[in-house]
Amino acid sequence: MQTFSIRELRERSGDLSREVKEGRLALVTSHGQPLFVSVPFTDELLESGVHTAMAVSLFKSGEVTLARAARLARMSLSQFLAHISAQGIPAVDHDPAELEHELAAFDATR
């Protein structure tokens, strides 16, 4: 999530607009303190509400865990898993090399 100070908004409004157009949240601060979050106006926002749209966005960007995203969306973990699965969003994102290492270690213990 990109962060902008309130002072930067005049010079960087184009950057903020790009973030939102690309579907990413942006944080605006005043004197170093969070002031507001810009949330892209998407079908997800209209269908599921701001809490769920923010939770999905923050989870997809890796900024919050699955459990935190579920709490933010005001859903149980299983409900949130079903929600992101219906959108084709993977619940787990492993590095392929790490996965190969884990599988090799698993095979070695057999």
C-alpha cells in the first residue's frame, strides 16, 4: 500500500489516482499519522462493502494475514476463505523453490 502525506497530494495526485485505478489501496497521512485510506470503487466494493473490499485488497497485497483479513471483513475464517476462493484468489502463496524444498524434506522422512 502506497503512503502519501496530505502535503504531497497536490503534487502527487496523479500517483494516487494510478494506485486507485490499478485497484490498490493508498494511505494518506497528516503529520505522520493515518488520516484516511483511499479505496478503489470496484464491483467488490459495491457487492461486498468497504470492509470486505479492503480486507481482500490488503490480503492480496500481502499486507495482512488471512486471519486478519477475515476479521477486517467481519467474516469467519472459513467464510473469508470461501469468499476469496470464489474470486480465484489463492489462500496460500508459496515460493516454488521453497515448496520444492519442503516436499523434498517431506519425502526424506518417509
